[in-house]
Amino acid sequence: MVVALAVFTVRIPHAASLKDKRHVVRPLIERLRREHAFAASEVEFMDEHTRARIGLAGVGNDAQVLRGAVDKCFYALEEDYPNTITDTDVEMMTFHGGE
């Protein structure tokens, strides 16, 4: 079993309030869940309205396929939110059965 964990920061310079931020972050997270089948959540900067830190998690049986899916997420986000995705980090972990 392979687990992919990824985090990235979204800059939201036009947001004047946390409500404005939610209008960007909520659809972004829902899209990651719906279109890319990743668990996603805001994990940092909850009280800052001009940026959000998003965490992703995915599970699979092939590290290359899973890493490709993470990269595909980042490419899609960069297309929809140009010059706003920063500080990306991906960690791949492999677990072996104990039987």
C-alpha cells in the first residue's frame, strides 16, 4: 500500500475577509475530492484571509501512478488559479503487510 501526502499554499490576495477566502477555498477542496478522488482539507492559516494551506491524502498500490495523480492535481490547480499555488510538498510512504 502506498500513501501520498501533499500540502500546498494558495495565495488569495483579493480576499478582504475570511468569508471571501471561503468562497475560494471551499470550491477548490470540493473539486480535489470530486475530480481527483483525494481527501482534502484546509490545514493551516485558518485565521488569515489572504492565504490557505491545503492538505491532500491518497491511497493506492502503485507509487508512480499515485504520484502522477498528485502532479495532475497541481497542474489542474495551476491552470485554474495561475500564480497562486506555492510551497508544494509531497511525501510518498510505502507500507507492507505484516502477514
